[in-house]
Amino acid sequence: MPIRLVVEGLSAQRGEDLIFHDISFVLSAGQAVVVTGPNGSGKSTLLRVLAGLLETLSGTVRLEGAPAEIGHPRELCHYLGHRNAMKRELTVTENLAFWKSFMGDSANGHGVGIEAAVEAVGLAGISHLPFGYLSAGQQRRMAMAKLLVAYRPIWLLDEPTAALDASADRLFAGLTTQHLAAGGIVVAATHQPLGVEAMELRMTGFASVGEELI
Amino acid sequence: MISLFLRDLKLSVRAGGGALIGVLFFLTVVAVVPFAVGPDLNLLSRIGPAILWIGALLASLLGLDRLFQAEREDGSLDLMLMQETPLVVTVLVKCLAHWTATGLPLVIASPVLGLFMNMSEIAIGATMLTLLVGTPAVTLIGAAGAAVAVTLPRGGLLVSILVLPLAIPVLIFGVSASYAAVEDPAPFLPPLMILLAITLFFAVIGPLAAALALRSASD
């Protein structure tokens, strides 16, 4: 059964400040939503709440059609935050091999090999270098390769294309389209157009209601 | 999980990992004691086990604050928090790797430093054994402290202050077992068994507390 990500009446606060309240949307397999809005409007907070890294104030995030052994929706999610979650001291291959083996694959899918993932982000041939030697854009691309080595149906992407050039933007749009075509779900917070067909969720800032535009 | 263990070991021996810093600190602490106390060989051999234990305790506290902080700074902690694998297990494996990289070298270096303190073979052997049994407890207690201080940029001292009171029983039983081996009437086995019990106790409590602290510290 294909999964559906159901978000109902979600509110979150940081410290004493209400960041957003009453956000609801439903994403079926193959759908993407792009979260837009000015700086500080709560895009990252929304993604971290979806990833189970921040407590919700009210509302629920749940998955329909997920295997019974899944305790929390975050276990079926990939989270690509501002930081790349790669160790500078280890080589790219070592980093990716670690995440591939540590994260494992979710049901109904499997990650690609490390060489194939590095090739998919267009950086074949430099995977033997320590991660710290790469440029900011290359590091970001390698962090994307991490999305491919361990399969998760849901991708939560926070500013995925920051520090990327135009060709990497297109490449990333291609990867996202492939993931959606394979029945994945993508939630991305971004300022730049993602280059894929997606709904838009506009965050309007301090304690305001997110409205959904199709 | 094996991959996490191997990765943490690799990180600790690569540049800036700090596996050897603990041993160097241990060496420095123990090496200055004879200069401060003076060349009284009997006195040195009497205080030897205690000095080795204090040195090892302080040295194993040295790198603890980075246990989770380094993971948090590059975003790896977020991913670890999201996995199906229970966080307690992840923390326990990280503790094991940390002990193998920083605690085990201290145990291995202790016989050489025992010679500095004019300790007998039996005293050296007993101290090494108690360090082997007792230092994992320090790491496991320290994991809880490191998890509490994970969001503080300069939490190193705070971790030491949080951890030291809890590590006092380890120190007491470690040193008393070492002394019991050389001083005749006192039995060696009971304090060693209590030390082992403390380590096993904290192998359960430490990761549990650390996992709870990490969950609530996320921002």
C-alpha cells in the first residue's frame, strides 16, 4: 500500500514564541510540497517538527499505509538540514559507507551503491578524498548522495540547493523527480524554484496561518 | 552498529581525534608527581595506585564533552535521533568506541607509569586490572554528562563537574582493590566485584540517561 503523509493542525513553538499554528496538508506517494516564505517564517522549524526533532505544540504528523513496526514517521524520513552530517576527517566513501550501513533501507526499496550515488551527483572520481577537502558545493552534492545510498520514502530537504551552481540545481531536480516517480514524497524548504512540479505551502511568518495553494 | 563503532574509532585516530591526548595527559600528571613528592621511594610506591587512578580518571574525562557535540555540530546527531535503531543502543556503541579509543590506551600505559611510582609487580598488575574494569564506568557516566551539555559550546568543564561526583565510587573501589592486592589482611576480590557491579550498573543507566537528555536537548 502506498504511503500517505498526513499533517493535521500542526503548531510549534520555540522557547515562548509561537512559530506557526494550524498547518495541515496531505501528501500521497509521488507528491512534493515546496515550503516557501521569508527568512524566519518557520520553514526549518516545520521540517524539524516533521523529522521528529522538535516537539509539536499541537496537531499530529502521521503516516498512513506504513509498515506496523514503524514507531514514528521520522523513521521513514531522510532529513537533509543546513549541515551536511558528514565527517571532514573521513573520505567521502567512508562517510557514505557508514550512513548506508548505519541507516539501512526502509521497506519497499533499496539504496544504490556508493559509486553509483557519487556518479549520480556528478562527482565520480573524487570519492577517495577526505570530505573536508571538497568545496562547499561539492560537499552539498555529496550530502545529496547520502539520500540515495540509504532508501527512505520521504525526503525532508532544508534549503537543499544552497551553494549549488545551475547545473547542480538541474541535477538535483532530476534526482527529486526520479524519487517522486518511484513513489516517494518530498517536502522541501527553499527560496529558489526546485524545478519539479510541486504544491506550494507559503509560510507567512510570525504566528500566522499557513495556507495551501495548488 | 559495527559500522558506527569502526567509524568512531577511525575518527579518534585521524587528525584532531584526540585518542592519544588522554594518554599524554595521563603521562604528564603521573610524571610530575615524583618531582613534587620528592625521591622517597617508599612513599611513592604507597601512593602509586591512587595517583595512577586519579590520573586515569582525569584523563578519561578529557575528551568526553566532544562525544555528542561533534556529532551535533555537523548534523549527524539529527540523523542518529531519527533512526529505527533505539537511541540507547547508538549511545552505548558510541561509549564503547570512545572507551576503546581513549580508555584502553590508559590501561595499557598504566604499567609503564607504575614503574615511575616504584610500584611492585603485583601492585602494577592489580591497578591495571582495576583500571580495565573501572574506566568503562567513567565513560558511561560521562556519556550522560556529555549529553546534558551537548548544546553548550564550552561545556567541557561542566561535563567534568557533573561527572566527577558520580565517578567517586569508581575511584574509591578501584583504589581500595589495588591496595588490597598488596596489603595483606584486606581482601582483593570484594572491592573488585563491587567495581565490576558499578560498571555494569552504569552500562544500563548511563546510556538511558544520555538518550533521554539527547532527545530533550534537540533544537
